[in-house]
Amino acid sequence: MKNLLLLSFLLVFFQACAQNTDQKSAEKVNLNLDEQFGDYWYQGKAELTSYDLEQVRYGQKREGEAVLIFVTEDFSKSKQVKLDNPQVAGDDAEKVMKLNFTKKFNTGLYPYSIMTSTFSPVYPEYDIHARKITTSVQEWCGHVFMQLNNEDGQYSLMSRSYFQSEGDLKMNLDKIWLEDELWNLIRLDPTKIPEGEIQLFPSTQFLRLKHKENKAYTANVSIIKNDSSNELKVEIPAVERKLSIFYRSEHPYQIEKWEESYPENGKIMTTTAILKKRLMLDYWNKNSVRDSVYRKNLEIED
């Protein structure tokens, strides 16, 4: 028994040493945060932005609405969840930028509700990539869910679906760029977005809606700069997907609109989202009936 305990201790010790060695040898990463970053993002509020949405589904455009909710919060490195008590978490605490990205639209009789949550490090030190991404899609036929966790130098992917051909899935992916994390990088430091030909894991919303294979695809990424606004372009030829995100060229790099194109019923169609309203608000404290006035301020339908 003593030998087994000693062996277990040595195994854990050497694994920790190897991890520390890998981290020390890794190239350090520093985001170039604007000097006003803290004034904007650490005021105890979230940025809420509503958009008029025209969502392509089943070969037709559907009117709906999208909301981007950007907020910074304290995150557990080990459990990859929001910390309940960050003041006692010590080295396990990490500041992240969280994006909750929602879409709602109807297809004839029945509604769709989609949400993606992306958690990206504000002070990455060695790993710039998102810590965690989750996406769920609900509609009257059923619902699907996908989660990616950044751990042990790779991504752990878990997917659940009501489709027999997809079912329950668990797999690992090599550490590559994720389309979903580019939205957060725009808000943190758009100069860190890779340009040129890269290996990219596509939007998790797109993968779920179009039932594409969960893998890396070759993509072309570019940023077109203008005086007041820039355009981030992503093209994935293998799935005929194009994404353009239009954002302000200066901090806090607010997103004004986006377009995403891909085949629907044999022809290329484009989903669009255009800015309606934007608020800075501690929305988690606005849960009484009287607070519904903020929905009107954001022009969100009941």
C-alpha cells in the first residue's frame, strides 16, 4: 500500500513538473488592452445590444431578433464555471470576457431559440484561446447542445442531439482557432485575430443548424480597416460559409452588424443582423415586473 501511495505521489509530481516546464517554454501572450478598458468593462455592468435579425432557415428568411451580452466576470480555471466567491479562490480565479449570444425567430408555426456562451481570458498569460464555449438550440422538434472545454492542451468536445445520426458524442480536438472566440477578441484586442489561411473550428451555431462534421476546416481570415469601422471577414470554402462582422475601429470596438452566408436548398443565402439599441446595465439585478421597461428600451419583443 505504501509503495502504491508513493508511486501515485511521484506520478502526480512529475506530471505537475512537466506541465510547469511546458508552460514556461510556451510563448507568453499579452493582450494590448486599451487604457480605458477597465473604466468601461469593470463598472459592474454588462453591455446589452439588440439587433434586427433576418435569419435564413429552410431556404427562407425569417424575421427575428438577436442580442449580444458582453460582460466581464471571475472564472474558475479548474472547474471552468463562474466563481461564486472569487475573493477566496486564489490562483484558481481568472478574469474572463463572457459573450452570451442569443437569437430568436419563428419558422412558420414553431419558434427557434439559440444561445452561445463564450468565455475568453482577459489576461491570458500563455493561452489566448477561449476557456469554454457552449451552444444550445431549442425548437419544437427537440433540442441540441454542444460544449467545448479548453484543457490539457486540446479541446474536449461534448455534444447531445435528438437526431439518431448524431446522438451523444464525446471527442477531443487539437488546439486550433475557434470561430466563436473571434467575437470576444474583437472586443478585447482585435490585433490578436489571426489573418491569412488558418485551421478553424466553425461557429457552433452553424455546425448544429447545418449538421456539419465537428472538425477543423481551412479558413481565410482578413480584416478590412476603415476610418470609423472595420470588417472582420471569415471564409470557409469547404462548407461555403462566409462571415462578416462590422465593428467600430476604436475601443470598445462595439459590433454594429454582421452577415453570414451559406447554402440553403442549393443556393447561397445570407443571414443579417443590424444594430437596434445598446445599453450598459446590471441586468441581473433587473428581474422585477417593473424592470420590463428595459425590454422596451432595447426594443426587444415580449
